[in-house]
Amino acid sequence: MGAPAGTTSRPPARERLRRAAVPGVPALVMLVLGLWRLDRGGMWRDEAVSFQVGRRTVPQIWHLLHDVDAVHGLYYLLAHAVLAVHPGEVALRLPSVCAAAATAALVAELGHRLLGPRAGLWAGLLYAVTPMAGHYAQEGRSYALVAAGATAATLLFVRAVRGGAWRAYGVVLGVTCWLHEFAVLLLLAHAVSLALARTGRRVWRGWGRAAAAVVLALLPLALVSRGQSAQLAWLRTPTAETAGGLLRTFLGPADSVYWVCLALGCLGLPRLVGRRGEPTCAGVALPVTVVPPLVLMLVSQASPLYVDRYVLYALSGAPLLVACGAERVAGAAERLWGRRRRAGCRPLAFPAFTLLGVAAVALAVFHQFPLLRDDRDPGARADDLGAVSRAAGRELAAGDAVVFLPAAMRNVALTYPGPFRGTRDVLRVAGAAESGTLYGREAGVAELRRRLARLDRVWVVGDRRLLGARWVPRNPVERAKLTTLWQQFTGREEAVRGMATVRLYVRPVSARPPSAPPRPGRR
């Protein structure tokens, strides 16, 4: 029925403002937290790879993807475009910050669509203040972008189930899977949501066609990346403790926040199934939270593939599930106040419940603030290549011989080349970009020994665990480096930064080869 003559069908300005605030406020909070101390002054190894690969030409990136990191190819092209504007670590991280802010807004919109504006606001804010979301918002890798794409796909999934088109859902999820192929596990989560919603055949057919298109589009990338699976040889089989740790990370590392969120999440579980053909908030949130990590952990029992960042996108379901429980508590409180109103007492106003939820999220921020603050320190990452490069700058001089052990430590020089200008990378035979590798090509075992035999002193930028014999590398070249250093050199002064060291190795006088006798002069 149309609007009466002389009136407009647009909602009043106040209602539009409230409608925009539901996704807008969480996005703003996430943006502020993401920008807070974004310039940490150092990149860790994976960010450094994004930085140095992103600065290559497109043909050089394409050359690299034939042998390694095909799964990150689309992200490297995005990094290339961003770093072409401004080649700095802050610029590298800005897409992740924006993607995290978009994810917070999308989580809020999902909650609004499935449960109402109040629950949507709570869910979006809870996502924004979760330390895991803030961690990857400040990282120059693809994971925050994957989370945004997966959450957008879930929102389009809900819209399509309710009668929308499936094409947009398939396109968004397909592009997201090309950012990281493990996002394809979201299809299984959505299948569980369809089963819980007891949808009809028409919906299943529409979803099935979209899912088939996503899988077919992903197939070339999956085949190429399978041939590069040796990159994941460092992964370990996940355990029950791994699953428990992920749950705590999703709900909040601080004990007080974790137990409250866990209780609220459990309160939201009874609403898994709603009216036939209608997905519920819990029916969407629980599969998104549980199915992708669970499937990846189960597959990893046979072939380890699991890392928590690979399923960051599953985090979006956790605050929705907590909001389901919080909305149930708020509904019970409203009914109680309604009975008191009928008994002659003044009820608590509706906005008060919304503000109570916002205050609870603010309390969660207070409890987790030390975690959020410490995460902005470069030492919170696995390593800090910026600090290693500064240590090298204090020790190295022009003409010094340098060896990287393992070769991946050359990432320091590729990302922060300043301290290494004028030094000699004695084992490198081809640069990283021209050889189509991440760290360049090095001499073989025989040539390596010949080159090191000519040196009396060499600086080693290496992994302390490797130099301390805590593990033995499988690569024969790395083993030859280690053996030669142990047998022919003695370690002297060093600068240690976390698990990395810049150490001088000197050949003892007794181990030096005899000098050649002088040539007889002419008479």
C-alpha cells in the first residue's frame, strides 16, 4: 500500500540515524583501535614478506607464485597497488584496518537482520574490542580482508535464504576464497545453517549452484597450492588444548570476559531453530564459529594444516552468539519490568537496556586493555625484523661478510636494506625478485664450503634456536652452513633480539689455512 498523498515513505531522520548507528558505531570503534599505534616500528616475518613481495613488479610477483605462496597471490597484487602509492609499513597495514572496521559493521548488520538493532549493536561492538580482531587489524596480511569477505558473504547468505539472489553471495565468497582458500569451509557452515533452518528445496538448489560455482572457481588455486604444500611442513597436529585455546581467543582471553561471554553464548543456543525456512541468529552464528575450525582441525589430524589465523573469519560468529544470549536476558528483564508497570511501577526505558549492553562491552575493554595495549608492541609478534635490522646496523661495517641462517633470515635485509648496504652476502647467487623466490638463491654445499673457507671472520644473522643446536634443519645447505660454522669458527660478540641474533664468527688462528709462500722476485 502506498504512502498517503503529501507524505514520504522515507523513515524520519531520527530513525535513519539510529539505523546508521548500529553498524557505524562498531566500525568507528574498530577503526580507532586499529589505528592506535599502527606504526609499531617493525614488521614480523610474514608482514615483511608481504612488504618485499608487494614492492616487486607484477611479472616478478607472477614468477614467484609459480613456485611458492600461490594462496596469497591476490593479496600480494593488492599490496603491490597499495605500496605503489606509499611504500611503508603503515600503508601496508591500512587495508587490514579498514577491512576489520568493515567486518565489525557487517557483524552488527547481521545481528540487526537476525535479531534486532540492539543485539546488532552489541555484537558489532564486541567484535571490535576482541583482542584477536585487533591483532589482525594491525597486520599486513590477508586475514582481516578474508574475515570481511566471509562476513559479507554470510550477510548475503541470510538475504538470499529470505528470498534474495544467490549470485552476489557466490561472487563475494569466490573472491574471498581466492584471498585465502580455507575460506571455502564457510560453505559447510552455511549448509549446517540451512539444515537448522529447515529450508525448502528451492533454497537448497540456489545455494547448491552458488556453492558449486565457488568450488569450481577455486579449483585452479587449490591445485597449484597443493603442489606448494611443503611450505606448511612446520605445522603441528592440533590437540584438544588447541581447540580450547581458540574458544578462549574468540570469546575473550581475560577470565572475567571469557566466562561471561561463554555463559551468554550458551544462553543463546536454545534459539538455534526457528520457524521453518527462517534462519535464526544462533542458527547462523554457531556454525560459522564452530564448523570451519573444527573441520580444519579434524583434517589436520592426518595432514597438519591448522593455524588460528587461517580461521579468523570464524570469529565473526562468536559475538553474534553472545548477543543472542544477551538479548534473551534483556528480553526477560523487559518482561519483568512490564509486569512491574502493570503493578503500578515505572518500567525501565528501552534505550536503557541498550546502554547497559554498551556499558558491559566497555567493561570488557577495561578488563582486556592490558592485552590490547601489549599487542601494539612489536615484541608481541613472533619476531621483530625492524629490531634485528637495527642491531645489525650497530654491528656491521662496509665490506663485512654476512651469512643468513636459515636463508629466510635474509628477509631482514630485503625488508630493511639500509644496515646491509656495502656488506657482502657471501652465499647468495641470485636475488629474490629475479629468481622468483622469497629470499633468493644460495650456493650449493660444495660452493658454500669453498666460499666460507676463504673467510677469517663472518657475521651471521641467524635463528638462536638453530645456532644453539635446539633443532637440526632438513635442508642440506642449511646443515652445511651450521656444520662449517661449528667446526671452523668460534662465536664472539653478538646482538640478540628475541629469537634472532647478529653474531660474529671468527676463525681461530690455528684453523687458518697456511698462507702461500712469497713469489721469488726478479734479479
